[in-house]
Amino acid sequence: MLRFLITQLKFNQRYLHARLLGNLLATHLEQTAELPECIIPVPLHRRRYQERGFNQSLEIARHLANRLSIPLDLNSCIRNRNTAHQTELPAKQRRKNLRNAFSVISPLNHQHIVIVDDVMTTGATADALAQALKHHGVNRVDVWVCARAC
């Protein structure tokens, strides 16, 4: 079911699925998570954004942030390299592909930030973004995803 919802959102622009995924994740997190100071969705490179027309992680994060009353930060981080699709790469190549892929472009005044993504496979994307955030003074970075790929 989750695979269907994520695939339909990501490749068929089923925005209602982002709402459902965000609300399902929020229901779980309300009971289990220490809430952060802000949420940062994994940024897409501008070229990938133009191809797809939207960022599925951002769409999920909007609903999550709204439901949990957490600020959404869309301006502090960018994906500065148009990396190859991760699904086509083995784990070692995924990490290499994402090295220095993200930049923090405005000051961060938060010590606890959450990264939101739709799916985590090896964790390479979240790790690369978390490293960029920590390099700019963030003490704690958590990662919230809708699904874990096996």
C-alpha cells in the first residue's frame, strides 16, 4: 500500500497521496518522536524539479509540518548538483554520487532539525544532507521517512 501511494505521488502527481502520507506519518510521530524546531524536506536539484514539476518530499513535509505545528524551512538548503537517480546505483556509488550535493545557503538558527523524505534505501541522501546541516552548526538531525526500501 505504501509503495503504491509513494509511486503514484512521485510519478503520477497524485498530491492527495502526499496529504495521506503526511497525516499517517504525523499520527505515528505524535506518539513516538521528540519534535524538532523545524522541518527541511530533501531538496531537489532545479533541473529535476523542472522535469517532475514538484518535490514529493516537500509535499509530504507540508502536511506533516501543518499537522504537527512545526515550521517548514524551504530556503536554507539547496541541492547544488544534479545527481544521478539513486535507484540505479549500488550503495557505495550512492554515497559517492551525493558527496557535496547539498549546500546550506542561509544561516540556521536551530539546534534540532528534521529532514523529511519519501523513501530511504541506504540513507546516503539523508546522510549527505545531515552532514551539510551539522557542518553549519546544527547539533541534532533526525530523519523522518514514509517508507524504508529493502
